[in-house]
Amino acid sequence: MKKHLLALAITTLAATAAVAQTGDTLAKIKSSGSATLGVRESSGLGYTLGNGKYVGFHTEMGERVLADIQKQLGLGKLELKYQPVTSQNRIPLITNGTVDLECGSTTNNAARQKDVAFAITTYVEEVRIAVKANSGIQAIKDLNGKNVAVTTGTTSVQHLRKHERAGGVDFKEVMGKDHADSFLLLETGRADAFVMDGSILAANISKAKNPADFKIVGEVISVEPIACMLRKDDLAFKKAVDDSIKRQIADGSLAKLYDKWFMQPVPPTNTKIGLPLSEATKAAWANPNDKPLEDYAKK
């Protein structure tokens, strides 16, 4: 009997290891009865209310994706785990199997596609500049000699450097460990501007003590496709994720979700972010695709 149990245990462990090695996320979810969603703590598309509660447009969309996958797998119950991620650790946590699906605010680009896969684009972001309303800063050229807050591990730094070289603008980068930290640098005067995705800037401004003290200014620095991230070469899981998102687009529920999180008062302060659905995001929904940033840059 003991030999039989030992053999069964070894077989089970081997099967689990095989699932992990092949990157079969659907099999992993089905066998464990759980799925781990990567979430952000202070992003425009997802954030925390504290006490393990994560909310936002991309967070709720990710929850709906995993609910659809639960139905697909015929699971009566699915334990949903939340794993907060940062700009620095989000890719390693996907590749090492800790996180199954990351729905934060990650730009789909060619460099990242070498390590991970992306679902279809669900938000097209415009990188902008946030400043104090009385700063006198109106454009990139006005950043000359200024301190500019950027979040470690984000793509905004690269775009800033291109403009720095092209326009002869010389500014000093001040690094924030996350988006909330970067906004705090602006709020406390340690930075003159915060360059980041428009949704993240708008969300942080809406949560500030005096939102009217800040504004988003200047030209669009770059346009970036934002998508949920998953393990590479797992075609069945990617199809399941993409199919759920396409369903949410087709039945109008994704548009309603966007309205809920960007055009209505949201917790914790019941402030309206007020960022209408952009034409670029509407176009991405009308023609679902997983094109990287570089394809957008060609336009």
C-alpha cells in the first residue's frame, strides 16, 4: 500500500513538473483549481484599496478573463490569487510561473516579446507630462534644466532620452520606485515634472489632496499599446485570454467597464478621473491585434 501511495505521489509530482515545463497554463489552473493574477498597486489601469483589495479597469477585466477560463475548464470553483507586481519584477514573475496573467499597465514591445507573450491590446496609452499647474511648463522644451520624475523599469525613460537628444533638451532624471513614489516626487517639489502614461498621471492627480494643483501638458511623447502579459509559447492559454477579451469587446461590457473606471467617480476618494476613451483605443478594439509598440511607431 505504501509503495502504491509513493508511486502515486511521484507520478503526481512528475505530472505537475511536466505542466510547469511545457508552460500549459490551462492544465496548471485546472489541476490546482487556482489562478494568479498579476496586479498593480498604483497604476491608472489598476490599483489597491489596501487590505488585499485590488481594483481598476485592467484588474476587473483580468478577473472576467479568468472567470471565462473557469467556465471553459468546467471548474465549479476557481481560487483567484492576487500578486502585486512592479515594473521591475513583472516579467520574471510571469516567466518563473508565479503569475499566470498580468493585467497591469505593461507596454507590448519587441524586447519584451522575447521573454513573454501579450494578449490583444486593450488600451492604447499616450505618454504625457504632469506638472504643477503654476510651474510654467507647457512642453518638452520647457524641461531644460529641470528634474523629471520617471518610474524605474518603465519605457518612458527611453522615449524621454530620444527627445533629449533630438531637441537639445537637457534634464535630470529622478527615479521613483513605483508610480505613487514618482508622483510624490512631483508633489513635494523634488521633481518639476512626471513623465508617464496619461492614464497613470490622470489617476494620480485625481487622488491628490488638491487635484487642481496639477495638470497634464505638452505634446504626446509616444503612443503605446498596453496589454495583459502571459507566458510565451502557450498558445492555448493565449487563445482563451484573447477570446474572452474579444467577447467583452463584442458584447459592450469592456466599454462599460472603461466608463465605470474612467468616467465615473471611483474609490477610494470617489473622484472622477475623466479620461474619455481615445480614438486609438477604439481602433484597437475594432481590429483586435497584439502588435508591439514598434508597429505603432511606423505609422
